[in-house]
Amino acid sequence: MIEAHLAKLRARDDISAAEEAAIRHAIAEVRTVPDRQIFIHRGEELTQSTLLLDGWMARARDLRGGHRQITELHVTGDFVDLHSFTLKHLDHDIITLSPCRIALIPHENLRRITEQFPHLTRIYWLMTNIDAAIHREWAVSLGRRDAVSKLAHFLCELLIRLRIAGCAETDSIDFPLTQDEIAECLGLTPVHVNRTLQEIRRRELIRLENKRLTILDLPGLMRLAEFDPMYLYLRQERH
Amino acid sequence: MIEAHLAKLRARDDISAAEEAAIRHAIAEVRTVPDRQIFIHRGEELTQSTLLLDGWMARARDLRGGHRQITELHVTGDFVDLHSFTLKHLDHDIITLSPCRIALIPHENLRRITEQFPHLTRIYWLMTNIDAAIHREWAVSLGRRDAVSKLAHFLCELLIRLRIAGCAETDSIDFPLTQDEIAECLGLTPVHVNRTLQEIRRRELIRLENKRLTILDLPGLMRLAEFDPMYLYLRQERH
DNA sequence: CGCGGTGTTGAGACCTGTCAAGACGTGTGG
DNA sequence: CCACACGTCTTGACAGGTCTCAACACCGCG
């Protein structure tokens, strides 16, 4: 599913055949990672980056008292730790939220790309800047939206991002997160997520059963969330 | 005060004389911007980036209902919209929180730097990744810290960042924000910020009067906030 | 068949928000 | 020099959204 990654890049800019080849050749190894693991530990020294070929991962921070905040979710096609190329170690953990297939790309190969493919380098810099834009949008949710809009916004974002990667039916996606994990994304408690989910189901905006999410009324959900996809920096508004 | 910017870069990596010269020469214009302005509007097309030579700016997002979330604060030495080099327009406003002196750097000149100075390019990419790390830390605050730790964490961060820029007495800084603006950073109401500030003053951790902040007990404040500066990616822990 | 993880429900507590009024300081114009 | 307006800070009373704690239901799996 390297195609998902290419689709994600191409949603932002053109990628030439040579650039595509460079990306494919940069991959040193493909492997799988089990469900609910800490794949990268905060602080660990890194010499390669990870491309998520299939599955769900997340960036997470633990606090005293057992609380955890997830600061971003990653779906198939995402470069989960491209930022480690310049940072060399991370301020957060990378965890798996489903069984994952990943591709490993040595920083050495990324360095070679930065030397030979300036345009592609700019695209990858752009992708880390889009990650930052997603962080900002989450900060807006965490700081200023109430539980219902937080959840609505969260679900809108995931549907759109999975559509970009080509991993969505028109209005429905595989959704492996537990309510505990949703709570860790939204800064809520699991109990309150449960009630908020019921509220959104009651309004007939979504269906969520058996790890499958269906958006019944995307415009309604977007209105509720005050969702504007401009922070995802897509080329056209076709998504 | 371009020195503040160089100090900020040098807190992360070495900057050669040639690189320093390239930065200085990239500046096309220096100007001032008044207090409490929207300096860059969300969505506006941009062809240059802004280096903050003196003063305070912020990234802000407005929501329906008059609410506003500030997603990052910028102090002297910060590149406030380096990300616009790849993004071309922003998902948020850039506002001034004090009178500011700024340097404008055309994207054209940044492009030239990316072509001629690969190491410096990596540093600037790194700086946008550190912005993202700051966003993550704010998300942790917004999602999981209570009002007292939010505020404590916020003040710790600002002291450290101003020290890096060389704009702090050992434990005290100029602090132009109103309580309303602090509230917009922390996802609280101004009234609650007021009470939280009193609580922290009562514990003799800080003094804040006449737009001057003094940290009376930095270790205490850091403990309260669970503050760990590793997300600022400094070379040594001397700050 | 029992167990652990997950989802659901209820009652009550608590943190933070809302609304409103007043204090204080500063700048401006008469 | 005073009167006034305005922004900011402060305080009180009360409301309300979210959390906590606890119990129970459900289900896949060993």
C-alpha cells in the first residue's frame, strides 16, 4: 500500500515518475508490528523513519497519574515519524492501534533524497508542516470545542484523511479505536465519550458498530464540528 | 535583534559564518507593526516569511461564537511563519501582542538558501518540526492538565524560550499578555485565569505585575507543571 | 465456563464557565 | 486639573459540563 502514501502526496502536489521511484527505492525493509504496542519510545535514538503501509498508529504522551494524551492519529499512507529525520529522537511515543504493516526508510536514504530531489524534499517538508497544522486543529478542538463538536470534528478529519489515502468507502471506514482511545485523543474520559457517541448516534449523524464507522450525514457532522478541511492543504476541494 | 534568531538556531546546532551571512542577506526589509493587529490573515496568499526581531506575536484561530484559540506564541528571534514557505497560505491568523519589529524574508530568498545551504535548510526544517513539538506539548496541556498546571507549564515554557533568545533576566521576563490572551492560549475563561493566577501567586511561585513576570521558584513551578524541556530540543540542558 | 477487555448506565461531586458588578489605572478632552 | 471613557483586573453567586466511582452487560476467547 505504498500507493496510499503516493496518493497522499499527490493530493498536495505533482509527484514525477523519478520521484516516485526514489521513494520506492528508499525503503530498506517491510515488516509487521502487532496491535497495541509501543513501537517507538520517547527519547529513543532513531536512524530511520517509518511509513505506515497498513493499519493505525498514533503519537502519544504519558503523564503522571496514568493519563495519556494522543496528539495525532496516523492511518495508512502516513509517514509516522518523518520528523525524526531532523529531530533524531522524539518527544512522544509512537504506538500501534491495530496490527500494522510498515516500511522502514533509513535517514541516510532520506538525506540522499534531500540532495538529489529538491522538489520532493519540499514536499516532505510540507508534509511535516501539515502535521503541525493538524496539531493546531486538535489544539482548537481541545481548547475551545465542547465534547460533541470535538468528537464530530475528529470523525470528519478521519473520514477525509482516509478518503485521501484511498481507504474509505464513500462514507464509511474501518475504525479500530476503542472508546478509551478516542477519549485519549479528545481530552475526555471514556465514560463521557460513550455518552457523547450516543448523542451523535441519536442525532442520526453516524453509525459505529463492529469497528466500522459510517457517516450518515457528513454535512450535518461538519456543521456541528465547524469543520473546514483547509488545514489539510488539499489541492482541490473534491474530498 | 537578529542575534536572538541566531541564538535560537545555535541552541540547536552550529551555524557557520557563511550560513549566518546568508540569513542576514536574505532579509529584504525591516519594519514595525503596531500592537494588537492581525498581521497575516488566514488564507491570505504569502510570498515572504516574517522574522520577529522584537516583540510578541501569536498564531490564532477564531471560532463561531467569538471564541478564539491561540495555538502558539512567538517571541523575539522566532520565525513566525517559516511554514508559509511550503504552505503558501496559513490555516490561522498571525497577530501582534505588542508593538513588533520584524524582518521580511522573500520566499524566493529562502528557496535560494535551500539550493545553496543544505545544512541550513535542515536546520530550518528542524525549526518547523520544533514548532510542531510545541504544538504537541500544548495539546497535552489543553487535553490533560488542569488549570493550575496549564498555567504553570505555559509560564515555564516562555521563560525558557526567552532565555534561549537572550531576552530574559535569569528569572524574569517582560510579559505583555493580558489575562484574556492567556485564557485564549490555555483554553480557559479570563475569569478562571484570574483565579488560577492568584492561586499560583499565593503559593509564591511567581510575581506578575506591570507586564513583568518573575518566577520565584522555577523548580517548584516545573514540578507543578510536570515540565520537561526536552520537547524544545535544546543541545544542552543548561537553560 | 470463566475471564478480561470493552461498552453502558446511574448518582453525585467538582472544576470551570457564565453573568454581572465594581475597582483600578491610564489616556484624553474640556 | 477634573471628568470621563475605556480596557483590564477582581470578586461573588450560581449554573453546567465533564469527571469520578461503581456496578453491570456483553462478547470473544482460552
